Amino acid sequence: YGGEPANFLDVGGGATSETVAKAFKIILDDKNVQVVLVNIFGGIMRCDIIAEGIIAAVKEVGIQIPIVVRLEGTNVDLGKKLLQTSGLNIKAANTLTEAATIATSLIKK
């Protein structure tokens, strides 16, 4: 897709907004990171709760670069709506392919 991943980080199925915030801090320690792609399958955990955690973590860390989020699972539409209406630099994607395409389009070449 024209980009190169800087980091792969699995926060696990029981991640909290605090865990996600720590993950964002780890990823953003690399000053070359221009966009963060988050791919989540909310099997047990509802996507709206996951979206709220991502929003809280982005606010806590004060992330300025774009975040692309692909959610799949229970309450996915509500989760996407929360992301899209958060007022933050978060883009919601429907598929992993779409997420990768959006993320790479946001990279400064």
C-alpha cells in the first residue's frame, strides 16, 4: 500500500483506555511515525466501548497525527459513529484494506 509499519503492538482482548494510551505512547516514541492504524475485532468487547477507549486515549496522550481505526464486531456502527463525531483526527475504516489505504494516503512522502 506504499507504507512501512514502524511497530506492531497487540494490546490484548481486555485492553482498557489506559492500556491503549500506553500503547500509543510506545508507538509515538518513534518520531518517524506519521499515522497510527488501529485494527480491532470486538468479539467479546463491544465496538462502542472500544471506540470510547480509543477516544479517551487519544485525548489523554494528545495525539496530533492521524489515527485510522478499523473496527469489526458488536455495535460496530455505533463505534464508528463515536469515532467520526469525536472531533479528533480519527478516521474510521470499514475493512483492513480500506484502513491501510487511508493510512498510507496520509503519509507525508
